[in-house]
Amino acid sequence: MRKRDMGPFQLHHGPMKHVNLRLPDVLHEQAKTAAEADDRSLNSWLVSLVRRAVADGEHRSTQRT
């Protein structure tokens, strides 16, 4: 992908994969509200949650060994 075809988030974080996520309507509204309260887009907010969950999982797996 050419740099001019990338958005600011992609320029900072590299190439992206698209994920189709189905959420119940109520959960979607709650997530949007939480993202807005954190002054983030819903996508950015979800990415931060996934990053944290992956880091926590890696941390837990290194503690077990």
C-alpha cells in the first residue's frame, strides 16, 4: 500500500486488517459512549482494548512458565 493511500492511523501503526465485528445494539451503543468519553473513535477504542487484552494474555502466559 502506498503511503498516500493510508490514513493517519495506518501511517502510525502500519498495514491494517479489516475485521467484521457483530455486536448487540445495546453493547454497540455502550461501546460508542465509552469511546466518546475517552475522546476516541470507536475503532481506536476497540484497538486499544484488543492491545491491552493481548498484552495481559502475554503477561499471564510468561508468568506461568
